[in-house]
Amino acid sequence: EEIAFEPERLADYAGELFDFHLDHPELTRLLLHEALHYKDRPLPAGERRQAHNTFKLQTVKAGQEHGTIDASLDPGDIVMFVIALAAWPAVQPQLARQLIGDSTRPETRARYRADLVEAVRRIASPSA
């Protein structure tokens, strides 16, 4: 993955992941085709990919242990929230156009990205 995943940068990571998916829609399409094709069978490079995702879970857990990420939420849920919120406009551009506007337009993209970063910051922030 080209984007650094660090607990203190989780919200920024979401914005960078959003940019990556919009800039590389072919990856998003390949992931969707992969899901249809493999269903519940083992994935190509599955062990390497699992190790990468385990790293993300461990990173979130470390942030929770250090008090920088809300410990009341499941680490896997947090990672899934970030990925889903960041990737979905690229996954469903037709729905994105109906709800948020054309995410390829600079002003729409900037607004959604800023709101995404703020939403993830709020989701992951430890409760007061």
C-alpha cells in the first residue's frame, strides 16, 4: 500500500485513501470483480494481504492502548469504517453523484474529503 497507516494519522489516512481510490478506479473495479469471482475461496496472495490487514488491526489496537483512538470500538470495525467511507464514492460513482455530487469535480471532491477526514477523526477520537 502506498499510504502510511499510523494511529495518529487515521483521519488523514482516510483522506489519502479516498484520493487514491478516485485516482485509481481500476483498482476498485478489480477488487469488486475479485469479490464476485472468488467469493469465499482463498484469494491470490492471501497470506500477504492478511498480514497487511493484521498490521492495520494491530496499529489501531496500539492507538487504542495509547489513548489516541477510541477503545470502545472494535479495531476491525474502525478499519472497515475508514476503508468503506473512503472507497465508496469510487465504488458507486452513480450513487455518489446523486448524494454528494460528482466526486470528480474539484469542489465536490475537496468538500467530501474534508468531511471524510473530520468524520473519521470524530469516529476514532477517544470519548471525553
